Amino acid sequence: MKTASLLIAALIAIFSTSSILAENWPAWRGADGRGISSEKDLPLKWSDSENIVWKAPLPEMGNSTPIIWGDRVFLTQAVDGGKQRTVIAFDRKNGQQLWQQGVACDTQETTHRQNPPCSSSAVTDGKAIYANFASGGVVAYDFNGKQLWHRKLGPVLHKWGNGGSPVIYKDTLIVLHGPGTPTFLTALDRETGDTVWKTDEVGINSPIFGSWSTPVLINTGKRDELVLPLPGAKIGGIGWFKGYDPATGKELWKCDGLGNEIYAMPIIGDGGKFIVGISGHKGPTTAVRTGGSGDVTASHQLWTHPKNAQRIGSGIIDGDYLFISDANGIAECLKARTGELVWKERLGGNLWGSILLGDGKLYASNHEGDTFVLKAGPKFKLLAKNTISEPTYAALAPSDGQLFLRTYNNLYCIGR
């Protein structure tokens, strides 16, 4: 009897520890915006018939990435061509849909065919789920699907739609409303949806002008900063990296060196001591030290590559190395602080998916449904190529030893 009691106690301890160590993935690039998971033993190989725990059918195409908290998986989803903007909650054990709630959107938005409505991913604090539905407004639900508040910020009428996801800072939810006219950065009270602060930015309804990026939050050791890449004052002009006080929306610093069309999220290096920004439309890639004041272009810019391939997805900095992908199917490794090229290799397809780092492995997906797994390091090594032959634009989301992949047709849970 004593032996049995000890065994039961040991099993309880093991399962309790596993639950504590299981990683939530509360935002589309993780809790800290780096796209880096602390998980170990993440899946290496899979197909549409191998290492699939479950798959759940989705009503329409979409680009947003799932988020995971505890036993729930949440996904933003457009219905009826965007006339309804919804959040779907799934049971992470079996993929069963638990609820789907949304709001109507009567604005006739225009968008690119590869950027359907609800491309912005949701974010959670473990108590509520927050989603930015562009013209449909910003909405908060509790974990049972009850609407807590709904705040309309105005239409988004840019030709290519929107894409930036909300981020949580203390008691606020920070949203980039845009691109197009108007464009502004705003902080909303997480309990009520009321405006805490608002900062206007330049907006132009042009397909080659705008930011679809998501801001990142860093701490420099002296202060918190909200960092975001934004286009400049006119079409054909320079774009900016800007740092703001996330408590007030006040601009702290700015650095030029970007283009007027920006899709990728800023890439955090050395614990937030510097940031790398990637322009779209074959524009510049630049690195800048954080923590400055005013125009820091001359004093804080580390390096700039003025012309590049078209880049859509967000990259990763792991130690001394920066890993990025080009839309034409090429992956690159650079020295993060200098921009010096280390290796450049073709993977294949149209590589839009943002890169995930977990357990020393880099994961990147292309449109065609291939996910490439690379060794994270200064020598190129392809570990696996995994194919689910469905259109894929979203990034992978890791949690508790599993990967969650959203295609245009299904939501997959990948694992043993």
C-alpha cells in the first residue's frame, strides 16, 4: 500500500510539473514577440497522414496564426467573405470547436487576394481574448465566448487590407490602426476598451505605402519601449523605425533606413539592445540600437542593406545570427550586429511564412504547404521538409511539445 501511495504521489508530481512547464503561446510571435519557443523535442517530421494528432476544418481561408493558452486554441476567422469577423475556440486535446463568436462588418474593405480579412492574430492574457478586426473594430471575449467589449476605431480602406496584431502592455491593449487614411497607434483599456492614448501617423491609400507590422515591446534596462516600423511622409520617401513610450504613446526616438512598405515584425536582438527591421517591396533592411532620443540615425544605426529581395515574413535572431527568408523561397543567415552574409540557400516555393525557432530548429512554411526545418546555426543544414498540400500563409505556433499549423483549409495539431 505504501509503495502504491508513493507511486501515485510521484505521478501527480510529474503531471503537475508537466502542466507548469507547458508553454503557452499567447500571441502570434509568442509572449515576448521574438518568435522563439523554450519548448524541447518539438516535432521534426510530419505529413497530412503522419504525426497529426487532429485537424479541424475551417470555414474560409485565412492568414492569422493560432494562439494557445492552457487547454484552448484560439483563431481569428472571417466568415461570409469578411462580413462577419470571428474568434473560434478549439479544445486543444481533440480539436473540437468549443465556440465561435464575432461581430458584423458592413464596411466594404478592399484587400489583396492573398490577404483575406482577419489576417491579424488574436492575443490573450489568460483571462480574455482580444482581436483586431480592422473595420470591424477591436473586440474582447472571455474564455467562454462572452463578449466583454467592442470598440470601433473606424474603417480601414487600404487597397491591400491590414495585418498588424494587437499587443498587451500592462493594463492596455496596443493597436496599430491602418494602413491607409487614417493611420494611428492607440492604447485601449483592457477592461473597458476606452482610449488611454492615441498617436497619429502618416497614412496614404497606396499599395506601396503602409505598415502591416506588429509592434514589439522591449525593456532597455532603463525604460520600456514600444518599437514599430512605419513608412515616411510621402510615397517614395524613407521609412522609419520608431520607439515610443508604451504608457503614453510619446515618440522617444526614430531612425531612418526602411522603405515605405513594411510587412515583417521587428526582430529583437541581444535582449532588446538592438532591433532589425525588414522592408517589403525589395526595400532596405536595417539594424538600430534602442534606447536613444530624437533622431538617432547617425548615432544608433548599426548597418543597412539598401536593396534586397521581396520579404514578407518575420525573422529570428538567435545569439549572433539573424535568420530571414525571402519571398522567392530563399533562406539567409547573417551576422546580426554587422549584416554580414553567412549563408544563403534556396528552400523552394513562395516563402511568406514567418520563422519559428524552437529546440535549436528553425521552422518556415511556404504558400504551397511545405514546412522546412533547418538547424539554427552558422552552417546550413536542412533537417526535414514536411508537406501538407494546402495553401499556407500563417506561422507555426508551438505549445507543450506540439505545433499548431493553420492552412486555408484546416487547423492542424502536429505531434506524436
